Amino acid sequence: MSKSNIAKLKKEMAPFEKTDTKQSVKQIINTLGPLMVLWFVAYLSLSVSYWLTLPILAVAAGFLVRTFIICHDCCHQSFFKNRKANDIVGTITGVLTLVPYEQWKNSHNIHHATSSNLDKRGTGDMWLMTIEEYEEATLWKKICYRVYRNPLVMLGLGPIAVFVLQYRFNVKGARRKERINTYITNVSIVALYAGLIALVGWQAFLMIQAPMMLISGMLGIWLFYVQHQFEDSYFEHDDEWSYVQAAVDGSSYYKLPKVLQWVTGNIGFHHVHHLSPRVPNYNLEKAHESSKPLQKATTITLKTSFKSLKFRLWDEDTKSFYSFKEAKELMKKKQAATKLVVGETFSKQAQSNLVSKAN
């Protein structure tokens, strides 16, 4: 993409980067309001049947994802015009979703600056190895990677490992503001949970909160995974990497049914978000529809997105994802081709030497 087209594309996003305070406040109300109501209804349903409670918690988990989207927008300073308002609301919604606002904001900004860059992986993204890296890895590293990429581990243990454990601790070298925010978040979570336990009892609390957090965590990790790891995605080394291409080609347009699109705060328009993080979630669809280049982004649906579950390794030559089995077969073909080329080269060299001796 030429520099002029890049400048034009970014310019097209400018009108949609304006925050609407009224719209933001409305979103807080229509997100946190239903979340609290559903939590209370789930508690009441416990006296009837837990089978009635679970569907209610599944819906509540959707609103928890929507709560995280508010936190996410605050991290990008796109939810309110005022930085302090973003920080306060971001911290509060972070407490509800178990996410330390400052810590996540910093790692997520790095993710935006390095997304799809093969030389700058490791912060704010999911562990991804190329086929060559996997082949050269130690047995222990291969085992760890296979466990990490297993869907049951990624979506089952992943939410617990990340939201319950990882986010409770500051990363090495964290700034003072980030460390304090993590402490505030942890103390607030303890206080909130202690209050709820005092009101409903620890058993009822666990029966409600644990499944709701697990489901919302699974949905969050799934969204993050599928929006960057899909067929025909984009990954390049630093010298060939392009921010705009990483946004448009390395982030998918996850076309969801309207209800799910609303619940997930339009985050399916991920290509728009990566191109211009300052666009509030409620303007992402408008921005997408206004730009023809953005409408050409890779589109995945709820049905086709499940193909991503088999993607394990990235091949730099074919620019495609492969399963472990497919990657093994591909490496065999590459090795066979290499041996053939080496054999032909050796044969030509031998013939050349014979001709030289004959002369």
C-alpha cells in the first residue's frame, strides 16, 4: 500500500475518532445495569434450579465481555474526551473483569504497535511459533507450546491462568503508576467479593461468579485469538512489516449476528480498531462502512471462525497457518526439495569437474 493511500485511509478514520459522551454514558448504563440485574436474578434462581441459573449466567457473561470492551476503550482514551474519566471508568470496569487497567493498557498498546511483527512477539499477544522455530525448538519447548495451543487448555485453563493469576501481579520493570493501579485493583476485587459473600454466602457466590467469569474469560480469549489467527492472515519480519497492512490484513472482520455484535461491543471490526484505536467501539461499524478498502478485509463468520482452532504454526514461505500434522508433512516436502536441489547442484559440479579434467 502506497504512502498516499495510507494517509488517505487514516484521514478517512478521523471523523469517527470523536467520542460522544452521551453515547458512552448510555453504554455504561445499558451494560452495567443488565449485568447487575442478571447477577441478582441468577442468585434468586438458585432456589429453583441450578440448571436455570446457568443460562442466566451465560447471558451475564456476555455483558461482562461488553464491560471489558468499555475498559478496553478507556485504555485507548477513546471512551471519554477527558483522560481522568477514562482512567477512573477503566479502573472500575477493570475491577469487574479482573483486569488491572494500567497493566493491561501498557501491554495492549505494545500489542498494537507490534501486531503481526514476527521480530517483536511476546507482549500483549498469544504465543505463536513459525514452523522453522518449532522444528529447531527443544523437546520441552515443543511440549509446552503444544499444551499452550491446545483449545481445551487455551479456552479452559487460559481464563483462569490469565485473569485470576497472571493479572494479580505486576510485570518486571512496571512503572510506579502501573504497580499502584494493580494493587488498587486487587484490593478492590477482594473488597467487592467479600461484600458479595457477606450478602449471599460463599457457596452461592462461587456458584454464580465462577461460571460467569469462566465463560466471559473464554469468550474474551476466543475473540482475541480468532481476530489475529485466521486463514490468510498477515505476519512479516520487522524490515517488511507495515502498521497499516498489519491492521487491515492481520486483523479480521469477525462478522457476528447483530445480537452478538452488540454484546461484544463491535470488537469484530478489529481491522478498523487496529488501524485507528481512537475510534470508540460504537463508531467502528460506521467507520468500516465508510471505507471501501476496509470492507475488503478478511471476513470470517461464526461458522468459519472455528477453522482457526486447527491453526498451530505459521509458515513464512507460504504465508499460511498449519496444524501440527500439516506442518510435519510440509517440512518433509521442503527437506525432500532441498535434498533434490543439493543433489542436482552436486551432480552439475561433478560433471563440470570431469569436463575440466578431460580438457
